[in-house]
Amino acid sequence: MSIFSDKFEQLKKADKPVKSPEYLQQVMGFTRISRDGIFEISKGRYSKTYRFLDINYVTAGSEEQVRILQQYCKTVNAIDVNFKITINNRNKNMQEFRENVLLKHKDDEFDWIRDAYNKITENRILEGKQGIEQERYLTVCVERKGYEQAKAYFATFEATLKQNFAELGSAIEPLNAKERLRILFNFYRMGDEENFHFNFRKCLKRGGDPRNDISGGYMKFYPGYFETDRKKCRALFIKKFPASLPDTFINEITNLPVHSMTTIDIVPVPKDLTNRILQKKYLGIENDILKQQRVRNKNNDFSSDISYIKKVQKEKIEGVMDDVRENDQNLFYVGVNMIVMADTKEELESITETLRNMGNGRMCQIEPHYYQQMEALNTVLPVGGRQVSTLRTMLTRDIAALLPFNVQELNEKGICYGINQVSHNLCIANRKNLANGNGMVFGIPGSGKSYFSKSEMLQVFLGTDDDIRATCCRTIFSVG
């Protein structure tokens, strides 16, 4: 049990959910929205969501990984308000995919080849991650007296945020109202992603509720799972953490080829409050040790040392105080919650068992939110609220173990160059967008250099009006 489990109750306190909602819109966790993407989640509380790009962490060298972890710790320390990081395994936007990747007909004698090539490309999508792609969001929540004050805070906050993410090698952008509603639409109306349409001006004119545009048919909550008109869903959380956790754990549980949404809720504890509580806790342990020694002295037991439990508690609190004072470590409340989705109840149970086994392999206990499925749903979705209080204390370096980065994707409007061996997604790129679009193909004999070059030429021939000039050159080097 954490030594701070009896402190900071006000920071740990969860938001109050709507009791017995009469209709689905009341479940969604926000009341009003603005054009620039600021949501009012309750009176005086506002949130804004940012989308950030993944970076090559898994494939980086050890020195580069250490640099990324240090910079990530710096980024986390720089945020002094409640925030959450969300990893969304959502359906790939097939309409956008078809426009950017699939070859378009030109009404010539080669359209049959384009159809065959497009079929192969779509099969690659389904074989990789079953048409699922990841997006990452950062949602920040602040308490202000009004919308204008919240807007001013976010404007100042974004400048520092963009700089910190740029130093990580990533990029971050704010989402407007339409883009935030699209995320919720993709969850509530999974399968209809291409049918999302929202016009803020028209919605404002007719005095409508934007929640009506994203709500599904129905939702029904049970003690251990809930249903929508499209999916069977379950909200889970990490109940117990081990003493140490690898920095790839979040990637392991989010890389399952299933529809899911994983959120890391982080509540910073002010530095002065942290120091006061640590000192108070330390004095309490010292007082317990003195009482223990007095009792032993009365029993003429002058040589006995303090008990093992008190010794461990004292060493632990001293270590935390040194980290906070000397190593720029801040204290946070942290909770990891997730929602997994499936077509059937049997499939949902199988996914849940897989996640539990993965957690057990890392000495983590993953459990469903019994009798709190609706509250956990509003906690996981990138709206800004937190209606469950399954949090534990962590220092900055502990949060670094929950690193949300995996590997960078190549997803442009261009040519398919193969499959990312880490994420199993297609690599789509356009060399003409680079400052220097030239390229060379290296490889040992038989590795597929010729096939790779011919595949690229075929896509250029079928999908563009560019000229193709092929030359063959073979050079033999001799060493004597």
C-alpha cells in the first residue's frame, strides 16, 4: 500500500457523474462546446484536446531512448494542471485511405491491373492490424471562472507544449470542435466513420445540441461491461503496479489488434503541498520509532533495533524526499484505464483474459470497473472528466515507464513501400515531397532489390503521369 494513501483526498476526488441519466446525451460528460474545441465539462471546468504524433522510440538506440525519457519527464513536469494521455485504436478512415493510397482509374487498358493492385493493398491492411490504426491525444482540464479565461490559459499553455513536444521529436496540434466530436462519433457510431458530418455554424443557427449528432442508438450498462447498438464493451483499469515496470508496457497492451482506448490520467501535486506532506509523514514515522524504543526500554530490551517495517518505511520516505528535493522529481496521482470493444460477449471475454495474462506477466493486476462502467467510460474518453478515483502516487520517473510512444508511421498521399515491421501498418510516402527525392536501394544478392524497384516503378506508372527511365548498372569491386 502506498505511504500516501491517506493524503491528498481533495486532489484524488473524482467528478460527480450524472445520476440515473434519462437519455444518452447526458452520459457524454460535457455540456457545451466552442468552435475552437474547448469543452465545458461542468460549471467552471474546461478542457481541450491535442493530437500528437508518434516517434521512433522502440527502434531507437539506448542513448536516444534515455534522451527521450528525460525529455518526456521534463514535459510531464511542465504541466501543472490535470491532464490525460489517450491512445485510441480506431478504425482506419477507409475513405481517406482510398483517396490517398488506392490507384484511380484512368480509363485505359491498365485499369484491370490497378484493380488487382488495390485489392492486394486492402488485403494488406486487413492482415496487418485488421484495419485498425492508432491516434494519440493529450487532453488538458482547467478550472476557470469563464470561457474567456480558459481560452487565455490554453493560448499560453500551447506555446510551451509545442516546444516540449518538438524537443521530443514529435509534433502536437490542437483539435477544434469538429475534430473532437469526430473522435466521440467514431466511438459511439463505430462503423459509420465515413458518415460523420458536423457544421458548427448550422448547429448554432438551429440551436441544436451537438451531442445529438454523435450519439448512437442506445447504451446499456451492466456490473462488469456495457453494450452499445454496435459493440460489446468493457472498462478495465490497472489495479496494482509492480515495483518496476518496463517502458514498453503501454505499447504491449495497446498494440493488440482490437478496438480499444487506453487513457493515462495524471493529477500533479503542488510542490509545496508535497513537501509538507512528506515532512509530516516522516515526523510520524520518527514518532512511531521513538514510541517503539520506549516500550522496549521499559522491557529492558536496550539492544533491539527498530522493527523491519518501520525501517523500510523510513528508508522509503527518505528516498522520496531526496528525489523531490535534489532530482527534480514531482509527485503525481496516476491511473491507467482502458475500454476494449468486441462484436460478441465471447470475444470480449477472450480479449479481457488476454489483457489480464499480459498484466500478470508484468506483475500488474488488470481488473474491470465493477458497477462503474459508465463512470469509467467518461474517464477514458478524451473529454476531460475523471469520474473514477482508481489512482496511485507516482514520481516523475515512474510516469516515464508509462511512455505513450512506439514507432513513427509513414502515412502520406503517395506510394506503398511495404509494411512497418513494428506496427504492421503500411508505409505510404511520397519522395517528391522531400527536399531531395533521390533514392538508392541497397541489399545483398537475392534480398529483393529488383522486385522493390519494379514495384515502385509500377505504382508510379499506374498512379501518376511521371516519366520512368530505367538503367541497369552493376559494379564489381575486388580487394587485393
